[in-house]
Amino acid sequence: MAPSSESLVELRNLSFGYGERVILDDVCLSVPRGKVTALMGASGGGKTTILRLIGGQNRAQSGQMLFDGEDVTSMSQQQLYVARRRMGMLFQFGALFADLSVFENVAFPLREHTDLSEILIRDVVLMKLNAVGLRGARDLMPSEVSGGMARRVALARAIALDPELVMYDEPFSGLDPISLGTAARLIRQLNDSMGLTSIFVSHELEQTFAIADHVIILVNGKVATQGSPDQVKKSTDPLVFQYVNALSDGPVRFHYPGSTIEQDFGLGVAA
């Protein structure tokens, strides 16, 4: 199949689950090439699962998971390794190697996957750290940096091999307002300056809508809506409306289903 000129990633009628538990049900969505795409929706809706399917950690049970026109689901192990070289991944909370310095964390994928000399590795690592504002922190250990800094080190590691696609699993989780704003700007700036395609999982509405070109909202294992931030905000779907307006009650109820107040407290019952 010829690669799509518009989408780097496509899910076509894809279904995935664990045993009888369905996570994604006949999902169709696309990630525009060269754009920043946000995956949103309630917890447990399959957002991180989609990242794992793109990287081949999980395999679709039906349908297609296309990366640049090639179906990840049917790739051999060798083909999958080649595809992964074109991807970068920022794990939730960074997932840095605790016993390696900041410099060595970023150098790790270069040493694993290239034959570059140590001089060139040094230059690449310092350039990537400079891009995230942490060239001066190169000799620190992960235990010596803040949570926001650790996330930026992990981002430098994710872009070390100059990938075409960078995936972020909840990059804003647990960050203070300054670090959150910094992380959001970095996603946008790196995407544009490096010519990347970015996809990130987020629950943070304001920063997500500020930097995303394309937003996908998953509800109950299906795509409830997808489009530009403005299009998503104007959606008339009740679940999407409740989500983007952070309403406590709607299709997703505040009260867990149960017996009525009258039944629990005996109201209206004659003595």
C-alpha cells in the first residue's frame, strides 16, 4: 500500500481488548503528518493503548494499525525494529534510567542503535539537551533533577535519533504550572522546528487546545469526535460537551447508580 501523503498514522476499523474486555471497538482515526495531535477522553478509554499499538507493543486483534502506510500488526520483529527507529517515545513521568546521568540517558539510544563515535555522540547529546534547555544539567543524576526537568531529559532522549513520530504519554501529568507551560511549548516548538509528527495523551484541556492542531476524543472504546480544537469545542455530542466543559454531571453521572434516596433513608414510608 502506498504511504498516505496526509496521515503518518491511521487506525482502520481497529479492535483490541484483553480477554472479553474490549478497549477499542472498530476505531477509525488518523494522525496528520507534520501536525500535533492530542488523544483525550476519560481514564481507561484506550488512549495509552493506542500508543502501544503504534509502537507494536500490542497487536490489533482486527483491523489495521498503519504507520506510514505499513501495517504494524503484520510486521515481523525485524520490520518492527526498523519502524521503531523512526519513532520516539516519552513515557509518563519520564522513565529515566536511575543509575545513569542526564548525559548518559540521552546518549543511550545513540549507543544502542548507531555506530557514531563518542565525539559525535557528545555533540548530538548536547544539542538535544540544549533544545530542551538542560545542557547545563548534563552531569546531574535523575535523583538530582525536578519532575519537570526529568520530563525534559526524557524528551531529549526521545528525539535523540531524530524520529519522524514522537509519542507522549500524559506529558503534563503532575507538573506545576510553569513546568506544564514549558512542556507544552516544547512539544509545539520541537514539532515545528524538527518537522515532526507528534501525538500526545492528555487530560489537561487549556494547554492541549492551545498547542494541538488535531484533537481526538475517545469515549467507551470509540472515537466520539475528532477535528481541530475549535471543531471539538463546538461538538454537540453530550459526552464530548461534558468533557470539554469539565462538567461534573451529564452522560457520565456524578452519582454512581444505586437505590433511590427515598429507599435508603425510608423517606415517605409510613410509620
